[in-house]
Amino acid sequence: MDLITTDAQRKNEIADLFRSTFTESEGVAEGDLIGNLVERMLATVDAADMFVFSAVEGDDLAGTAIFTRMTYPEDERMVFILSPMAVAPGHQGRGVGQKLLTFGLNALRRNGVGVALTYGDINFYSKVGFRQISESVAPPPLSLGYPEGWLGQSLTSRPLDPLKGASTCVDALNDPAIW
Ligand SMILES: CC(C)(COP(=O)(O)OP(=O)(O)OC[C@H]1O[C@@H](n2cnc3c(N)ncnc32)[C@H](O)[C@@H]1OP(=O)(O)O)[C@@H](O)C(=O)NCCC(=O)NCCS
């Protein structure tokens, strides 16, 4: 299994991975929502505002994690949000997701990112350093349907003290259906 920063030429393959993984775990409507979201992200987000990391086995895409920039204009820290990520059903439960995120979070650190956020299941994301945070620690860009899923971690030695001001996310994530 190799961990890589993913080439833009694999766009279709990445969108298909998200569509099929979420269709299998959560049904066709969620598969379409996330597949379309990923297509939009890969087509519209500037390279400087996005990191796409993948786990590959030979030519086979086993998993992908997408981080995009969040902006807190009154705070000096650089913030990225992980959303979404998927490990293909045939590769799940074997540590691929955790290895992929450890690789991605280290790459973010090397690029000067100070804070990582995500929105999901604490039982999985706590394995790679995320903890539940309140909306006052990191004001979300849209209102949260599931506030227990709002997670964050500092990527430096500085504690995760509250990020200042209102936030914005990339346009592709600016959709209430995702939050
Ligand atoms: C969630 C997901 C990314 C995890 O990747 P993975 O490679 O299967 O996970 P790993 O094998 O690295 O780690 C799984 C560990 O987390 C635990 N875990 C807790 N909650 C979990 C959850 N909701 N999903 C998967 N694992 C979970 C497992 O018990 C396991 O623990 P262990 O290592 O002590 O045995 C993957 O299962 C997936 O793509 N699922 C469908 C889509 C999805 O839910 N994406 C995330 C939301 S954006």
C-alpha cells in the first residue's frame, strides 16, 4: 500500500470511489450527494486551497481524503477541513483510513497548517488525534445538524484555543445538505 498526494488526472476515479463507497454504506442518495460534491470540489477548488491524499495498491485506489481551506480572517492560523474521505469497501477495517490520515496530517503540518477540522464520527477520527470541539472553539461556516460530529485538532504545539471570527469554506462545501 502506497500513500500519495493525488494527481489531478485521477479525478474521475476519485469521484467514482466516493460515489460507490457512500452508496454502499449509506444508500444511493448519499452516494450521489457525496459523488457530486467531490466532482465539484475537484473541478472548482484552487490547487492552493486543497490537498488530496490517496492510498493506492498497484493501480487500485483504496482510499482518498480531501482537505480544503477554511478561512478565519481574524485569526493568523492556517486552517484546513477534512471532508469527505472514503476507503473502498474491500479495503475497510484494515487500518488504511488511519494510515492515510496520519500521512495527510503530517503533510499539512509540513505545509504550515496549524489546525485541522472535520465533521464526522469521533469513534473513528479520535484514532488520529481529533477531539470533539464546540462551535465557539471553531465557528462553523454553516449551521451544524449534528454538533457532536464537529471535531478538531491543533497540528502544532499550540493548544487549540478558539479560532477568532466567522469562518468561510470553499464554495463546493457551502451547501446546507452537507452540514
Ligand atoms: C470511515 C472510514 C473512512 C474508515 O476507514 P477504514 O480504513 O475502514 O478505518 P481503519 O481500518 O483505519 O480504522 C477503523 C477503526 O476505527 C474504528 N471505528 C470507529 N467508528 C468507525 C466508523 N464509523 N467507521 C469505521 N471505523 C470506525 C474501528 O472499530 C477500527 O478500530 P480498530 O483499529 O481499533 O479496530 C471507512 O470505513 C469509510 O470510508 N466508510 C464509509 C464512508 C464514510 O463513512 N466516510 C467517512 C465520513 S466523511
